[in-house]
Amino acid sequence: MSQRTFGIIKPDAVANGKAGAILAAIEENGFQIVGLRKTRLSQEQAEAFYAVHKERPFYAGLVKFMTEGPVVVMALEKENAILAWRELMGATNPEKAADGTLRKRFAENIERNAVHGSDAPETAAQEIPFFFTGSDLL
């Protein structure tokens, strides 16, 4: 069954000129890109998007990082898209990520780890409309 998920190419990967290679890998792995936009998150957007982590010690640093430069936000579609996107991204810590995954290839470290992805259908259902309206999606 076809499913949609949400992804972000984070400021580190965009600044390092890796967005094109990441988008190519997404398409090479059979995803349809049904929504795509380069944007820069405001402080308020980043705080709201990552509100689930508000009580965590890394929250302030995450918000600062995600607002430091442009990001690419994406709505992706594929059979079992959420699991497939998480597998393509690789482990959060690039040192533990499998060879060939996006984080192994492009991440600097566990904090600057190149990409974000929804972790469950409920998360995708919240994250996609945070950035895209119905008319933005193919």
C-alpha cells in the first residue's frame, strides 16, 4: 500500500551542497517526491515543529541548528514509505549508520546528521501539513 512520509534535508547537508545527491538517492530508491520546497525555518517554526522534544536537553541546540540556514522539506510517497525512508536515512548517529545510508554518506555527527524523517504514520500526518497544504502536494 502506498504511503506518504515527511523528510527534511537539514541545514548542514544543504550548506555542504549535498541536497542534490540526497534527492537523487531518494528517487533512485523508488520514492515519488510529491512535495518539495527549499525554505528557511524561523525560530517559531523550529520551536513548534520540534515541540515534542521541548523538555529534552538537546532541544535548544536543535532549534538553533535547524534555523542556521536553508532546509529542503519534502513529502515522499512509496510503498511502506515511513520504514523505507528511515532505512535510507540510516541510524541517527552516522558512526552507527549502515554503509550507503544518507547519514553514513553525508552526516557530520549525531547532531548534524543531514536528514530528518517521520517515525510513524501519526507523525507523518502531523509533519506533512506543517509545511504543505493539499494544493502543494501532487
